[in-house]
Amino acid sequence: MAVPSYLVNILDSNHVSAPKGSVPSTTLALTYLDLPWFPSAPMQSLFFYEFPHPTSHFMQTTLPTLTQSLSLTLQHFFPLAAKLICPPPPLKPYILYSDGDSVPLIVAEFTGADVDHLTANYPRDFKLLHPFVPELPPSTMSSDGILVRPIMAVKVTVFPNTGVCIGMAHNHVAADGSAFMHFMRSWSSVCKSKGDSTFLDKVSRRPFYNRDALGDPDGCNEEALKCYWHWISSWRENLAGPTKEISSVDKVRATFVLTRAQITKLKQWLTTQCKNSSNDSEEVKISTFVVTCSIMWICMIKSQENNIQVSTNGDDGDDTFYYLLFAVDCRNRIGFPLPVTYFGNCLAPGVIRAKKSELMGPKGIVTAGKVIAKKVEEMESGALKEAEKGPSNLEEMFRSGHHVGISGSPKFRVYDMDFGWGRPLKIEFIHIDDGGSLSLIESKNESGGMEVSLVLSKNQMDAFTSNLAESLKAF
């Protein structure tokens, strides 16, 4: 599938920093919840907006406000402009902000692009959106052998008389999805208000940086440091990435929307089925998250297994375990005395497994729904215990080769991010391009609906689409 060619014109390349002297030089320690993210690729997100104005209007009128609001927002979210300092063992890594630290901002013009096609839900070549993603500046090595890594980059692409795309890339070590979307909501609000950032002076809106509040249960920091030291000892190999040319991979990206009505029916059906088939006295709570993950997980497995036939008796003799991984935001949960504005990583992994024979049986969605619902319930009070296990909690899952990850959350409220141009046309998470994850956010069109995006080979996507349509007809 050929990617259309565009005319690209780089209009501006700049660096944006917080107002001079507004933030003192600051060192932020990294916790046992930050350190495991060092091996991860950057988090990449695209925010498309309608913008029916010429490029000259954007450059003269909109860009100055966008840049000023970014500067004012970085005053409060300064770690995103800082550097990751990565020393060799036995030293500890940390975030260092110095006055004048900045974020690279590139402004480009794309002519000839069909924004409707770029923001469509139907399958498109997954490389179609890559030109709008910023690249983090390269890491550097100091004279004393300390690796210095940038944290965030921004790329704004203007589609003349049609739209604007704000592309973001950031290092997960500095911020999880909740923290990063807190920044994005703040930046968009400051921009929409033409530079008024006074609302960020309120404690309830201000990012919270106190690492001491997280503590170090059972020496978790020491275990996490061992993982970091292993990574930094071979960082050159880790940064090299896969040798396979990305252009040679035949993949497509698509978005599937579950309406509120469909989700309501699914919840009612799955609740009844779980009650009828459960041997447990305790009922499971079937939420929107549970039903969405259940049906998508089953369809994903079928598509990746070459659309295998479903067993009629629920037992094909295959006891292979398949896994689902989702991240639980631990802010304000038992064991985590942290406010929702805590800036950093505060995630615990929810790992679910079930036998292939059960998932592929006639009640596969019921099986998935029950194990997901139980894990969600466990995480309400047991998130701290899961977080303490660290990366070792995931080793079995990754070794299996049969796992699907859930990225994003409807709680992010991404479609509320209005820079003054209205609500986004479309949100895309590019870091799911490896094909092993689903991104899950709230529906743009209605409250209670869900949008699920994924990247698969064309044949697998065809199978996924067919499986999902068939599954929805049954309810």
C-alpha cells in the first residue's frame, strides 16, 4: 500500500523554554515506578484540529499564542523541558532542570494532504501519520561518561485552509499518560485563554512533584535500580532498535467505535452471562472498560491467530496461556497517598491470563470478561502489591509471545483539549505501531462511547473487522 507523497515545507524550527528566571535549577529523583520505563520507546501522540485558515494566518496570529502558552505552561511542567541524567552504575539517574532548558518546536506545512483521510477510522497505511510525529533530539554523552537524554519534542503541522496537527513525543520515564495529559490539558487551556495561566497557581491544578510521598515499599527502589543499571550498561544496543526496515512492514491502522447503545447491551449481556456461568458467590462488576477490553481482546487473538475457528465445545486441547496487560493509575488508591496531579509515573500493571482453549470457545468473551473484571476489582485495593513486583511481574507474559497491551484511557478526556480551535478531529497514539497494543479512549461523538485504535497487518485487520462485526451482531 503506497503512502501518498506530500509537499513538505519546514516553516520554523525553534526552542521554547519557561520564562527566564521563573523556575530555579531543580533536581527530581526517579522512583521505582519511573525506572522500569528506561527501555521503552518514546510515547507519541497526534492531535488533529480543524483550522480553515491559510498558513500565513497561522504563522502570524496563532503560532505566537501557541508558543507563548507553551512557555507559560512549561513554567509549571518544567520536567518536560529538562534532561534525563543517566550515569553508570552504581550512581542513580535523575531529572535535572536548569534555567533556559527548552523543548524543540518544529512548524511544518503539508500541502496536498487529505485531512479527512488522515483522520478517518477505516484502515490506512500505518506509515501515513509518521511525518507528523516529532523526533526527540539525540542523546549525548558527557566527558565523564554520563548519558544525557532529552524528554520532550513538539511538531506542529499546518494543512493550509484545512487543519492543524500537534504532534508530541515524550520519554515515559518522566511522565505517564495521566501526567502528560495533565500537561496537554493545561497547555490547551492557557492557549485558548490567550496566555492566562493563573488557574495553574491553584494547588488543585498545579502538578505535584513530591517524591517522598510515594516512599519506598520493601526496597522497591533498589530492585528498580538494578534494572536501570542493566539497561545503562548496554544502552547503545538498546537504542539501536530493530534491524527490520519499518517501510517493509505491511501494516494498517484503523479505529473502531463502540457506541453507548452497543456498550449498554454488551454490559447487560455480559453481566447476565457471568452470573449464569459463575461458580463464585461473589458477583463481578462489568464496566465499560471490562466489556470493551473483553470483546477487543478476543477479536485481536483471533486475527493474530489467522482467524482460527472457534471450538464448539470450548476445549480444543490447547492450554497455552494468552495475556492481557493494562496499566492502573494508582493515584488516590490504597497505599498511594498521592493526589491526581502527581507528576511522574504512578502505574501498576494489571496482568491477566486465560487459556487459549477457553478464550477461543463459544463463551470466550465471557471468560475474558470474568478475568478482566476480577483483576480490575483486585487492583482497587491491591495496586501497591502489583507495583512492588516490578518488571519481574511481566517476565512470564513477555516470554509467552501471546500478549496484548492496552494503551490510553477514557479518563484522559483527550477530546476536551481545545487550543481555541474547537475540539480535536481525531487523536492517534503512534507508539502502538508495533502491533501488540490497542489504544483506548473515550468516543469523540458521544458520552459513554469508546474509540479503539490498533495496528495490524492488512490480512489481520480484515479478520479483526470481520470478527468484531460478527461479535456485535450477536448482542
